[in-house]
Amino acid sequence: MKKSLFTLAALSAFAAGAYAQSSVTLFGIADAAARQVKNGSAGSQKQLASGSNATSRWGLRGVEDLGGGLRAGFHLESGISLDTGTTDAKFWGRRATVSLMGNFGEVRMGRDYTPTAYNTFADEFGIVGVGSRGIFSYGAGSNLGSPATTVLRADNSVGYFLPSMGGLYGHLQMAAGEGVNGNKYIGGRLGYGAGPINVAFAYGKTETGAATPDFKNYNIMFNYRLGFATLHTLYDVKEWSPRKTRDLSIGAAIPVGPGNVKVGYTRADRSGGPAGSGFSDADDSTRLGVGYVYDLSKRTAVYTTYGQVTNKGAARSSVLYAPPAGMLGGEKSSGLEFGVRHTF
């Protein structure tokens, strides 16, 4: 009798475990680069930078099978500055979300990337480093001087992701302002990815106060895998009336040996601001990036990147994303870096 009870209890425990399987994963990237940058009148500087091929980070993510096709999950991710051993001001500042997933798609709540930001990620340089279009997408002045905090991520957000539908994908997101000006956001993304093509359109709007217009961001991404390379293009528009910037980027990743050659170009066309503001018709910028990533293994790579930003008028865009004190409008910025990236 006792043996039968023990067997029944063991089978019940096994069945419960099989029904509600769960997993938790520790993950991250350690990336550091030695580089030299020059920013006009601010002069040259040697640096050790963190996250020039992929942002240095660590995190925890997990999923639990609730049965009936329903799953619960979480994702906590923190940025790391390897050069100083510090973390972001917001500890889980990269992402902090909890989700319910099933045949209906995914409902995700917390701090997350905005739909327009997701459209920018498929960049030949991974939107980081001295050669990336991220210099304009997320660098200083990317919110056009508005109080909008949603260019990259949104706090207090509720998002919905479409389920897999034969290449069609989509994302809707709303974020509560909770009394903070520039936090209230609504946006969406719709795309199609199948075979060599990946194309998507995204739109987002952020309230910036009753006395000012809304900050708007919309973009279209088109990537295409050629036989010998992958083409990356993005047309990104930001508006905070009357200020406006139109960024057109084109780049490519070309397999060479056990790695990839990367090249990219962006033209930032600004308008609407007063003369000398950095947002007038005369304040345009361009970036040129070229680099090579050499894969030592599936998890480790070495890389080098050269980037240059040419500014006109009062524009002060920098390969450092935020211009240093002493850099004047219309001056060039450039950088050369050599780094190591390890994924775990």
C-alpha cells in the first residue's frame, strides 16, 4: 500500500512538472574597444569604450509553460560600462518586462523599446559604435529639443505583438505618462519578413505638453539579402513642429572570410529651427562608417570600425553620440576603434 502511494505521488509530481515547465536564463554581452576620436576644436582623445560592436549588458529571462498553449515570461536587462564597471542609472534600464504569450500573440508590460526603435535595429553596425547610424537615431538632439523621452524606449508601457502569420508581424504600444511630460506615447509597427526581404513601417507620437505640439517619429525599414551581401536601408523622420529631421541611411554587410565587412552612409536633413539652433535648414550632417568584424567563434569576435561625421552650419553631431564641450558647429568628428566582443 505504501509503495503504491509513493508511486502515485511520484507520478503526480512528474505530471505537474511536465505541465508547468519553466526555465530561467542568464545572458549577456561583454564588449570593449580601444579607440581614438577627434571632435573639431575639442581636439583628440584616446578612450576605452564599452559596447562598440554590441552594447555590453547582462540580464535574466525566463518562461513558464502554463498549459493549453499559454506561457508566461519575463525579461530583465541592464547595461554595463566595462570601462568603468558601472551600470545604467536605471538598473534594468535596457528592458524590464513581463509577458503572457499564446496563439493570440504576446501581451507585454513594462519598460520596452518603442515600435519606431525596433525598425532601426536592423542596422549594419547594430546602432552602436563610431560608424553607426545610431549617431543620428539616438544621439544628442534626436528628440529635436523636445521633452520626449520615447525615441528609444518607453516606461509604463503595454504592448501587443502579433502571432506568427507567414512572415507578417506587428506591434502596438501605449505608454502612460504618469504625470511626466514627454512620457505619454502611442505607436505601432507593421512589417513583413520572408525569404530575402524584410520591410516594415512604424509610427509613434509622444505628448509634450498642452502648449507644445506632439513629438512624432515615423520610419520605414527595408533590408534585402543579396547573394553576396545584405542591404540595410532606413528612412527615418522626426517632427516637433516646426522642427523636422529626415534621415536617409543605406548600408551593407558583406561576408568576407570568417567575418563581415560593413559600410554605411546617412544623410541627416534638418529644417524648421532658427538659425544657429542646430535644427535649421543649414544644419545638415552626414556620417560614413566602414568596419570589419572577424568571428573567432560563434560567441567571440574582434572588430575594427572607422566613422566620420561631417557637419554644416550649427550642427554638432559627433561619433560619440553626444558632442563634447568645445566642439563647435560645422566641425567634423571622426573615430577609429579596435575591440573584442564576447556573448554569453
